[in-house]
Amino acid sequence: MMTETVKSENLDISSLLFDDLVPFMEQIGEPKYRAEQLFRGFSQGKTVEEMTDIGKGLRAKLAERSRWADLEQVRKLTDPDGTEKFLFRLPDSHVIETVFMRYKHGNSVCISSQVGCRMGCRFCASTLLGKVRNLSAGEMLAQVARVNAVNKVSNIVIMGVGEPLDNYENLLLFLQNVNDPKGLNIGYRHISVSTCGLVDRMEQLAQRRFPITLSVSLHAPDDETRNRLMPVNRKYPVATLMQACRDYIAVTGRRISFEYTLVKEINDTPRHAALLASLVRGMLCHVNLIPVNYVAERGLEPSSSGTIEKFRRILAEKGVNVTVRRRLGSEINASCGQLRHQYMKEQ
């Protein structure tokens, strides 16, 4: 039975699950194998115009009845460490950024989930101009596919511009499409989804039981400090968020990664380290310490290397699984939102 989504006009066919793409093609008088061609093409980062196995007649029919993701690369920066940052323009002239990173365990791509962000985290460039719109599942898939066409991608982190769980329905479609064996076939266990702590959506995501890694942007172990850094904490305070994390682990059996950005003299003291250790003690989790990237409009400075090491040591001595994130792309403004913000100022 055809879903209501498939019946809609001007349908974004690059966002459809394969099982929904098939009835759409049948509806316009095309056989199932055409759906397979389209799904494979979108998973290769192609537009309909670029699919050589699609004839002009079908292209015209699709252009009349539907639309699809179309990313135009407007800038690419390459760091000496091999990190590559892409700036893509969307058909509505907005721009998004995507980062490709090389690790010993494989290549990762960090994608955006929204044009801008409305969460307002004080250390992040992504939120400077607010949220414009959600990205479609097809636009999220196209970021991975375009990078994968040049550099084989083994891991995906949805940790770029935007709050993924604020774009929940499109996120679910993307996860299923990128995992589909008829497309990129990237395993759920190789996908990380970041959130600043939207508890209601975390609860819904847990019920889907995708074996992904959930990365929770914690950044402070107490309400006073977290309120200064993250406005979302006023709706979902630390105790509420941590209970949601425990519930997520209980339902999914999956370890949570806590992201903790260290900001000089704000959340990097031994007291904060001790509070964080007591907060996560006994949980199936990992703490990832991140020196804050300097954003001129924010004015927040990273902690010193000595302070970071002292913070890490306190956590480790208290039995917390902790690492310090290796800094990649430092010469190309690879942190979330910086390249996009710079480009928009230039324009």
C-alpha cells in the first residue's frame, strides 16, 4: 500500500526509502528496476541528470513530478593532516558543510543535518545565524555519497551543522537509506548521531533500537555551568538528561559517548572533573574531551594542554573511560559552522 508520503506532489524522491520509491515509479508507469537505478544513483551522489542509465523521457517525467537532492560544491579546503572540508550550495542558495577525516581505523565523514542551528550553544559557530531549515534525508545522503565517490567512507558522524534530533523524521529516513544494501550499505555500528540532549527525541530513538552510537554533547556536569554554555539545559537539566541516557543504554544495550568541550576557566577545573566522574560512574559510556575551537564571535578560549591533561587524569583515576580527541583540520576551520559562517560573511 502506497504511503501518504509517496502520494504527495513535488516529491523528494532522493529521500524515499526503497520500498516507497518502488510504488512511486509504478504510479508513473515505470518498472521496479527503474527504482533500483534511481536508488543506486542517489547513493552514488548523482542527480537524475547525471544518471547515464536514465533516458531523457524518464528524466523529463521525473522533473515534472518530483525533485531530488542537488549539491553544488563551491569550496573545498584540504588540511596538511589530510582532513578535507567541503562547502556545498543547495538549490535555494543556502550552503552547508561536510568534513572528511582520515583515521587509522578508517575514513569518516561528518555531515550536517540542518542549515544553521537553533540550539544556541555558546561555543559553536553553527548557531550564530540561527536555524534556516532542516535538511532532507536525500540532502544528508548526498553529502556522504559525494565524499564517498572520491574517498571511500567507512564511518559516518552526524555531528556537523545542526541538531540531528531536531530533524528527527528526516534523520530516521537517512539512517535507513545509508544502511540499505542496495545503496551505500554502511552498517549502523559505524554511524554516530550527536545530540545536545533533546530528551524526548532520545526516548523515541531508543525505541527504534538502531545499533548506532549516540554522542551526547554534555560539556558541563552541573546545571549552573551547563546553563551558561547550553540554553537547552534550561528545558532538560543535567539530572533529566542523565536519566534519559541511562534509559537509552538500558533499552539499546549501546554505549553512549559523552562529548565534553573544555573551555578555559569555565568548565575545566578539578571540581568539574570530579563532578563529571561522579555523574557517569557505573554507566556504559565513554568521555571524549575536546579543546574548544576559538570562534571570534564567541570569545571562548581553549583550556591549556596542562589543564586538559589534569582533567583527563582525574577522570581516569576515578575509573572513567576517557580520551582527548585528536585535533584534525585545525588549519582549515574544520569545526562546526566556521567555514559556512566565513563564506556567508564574504558574500
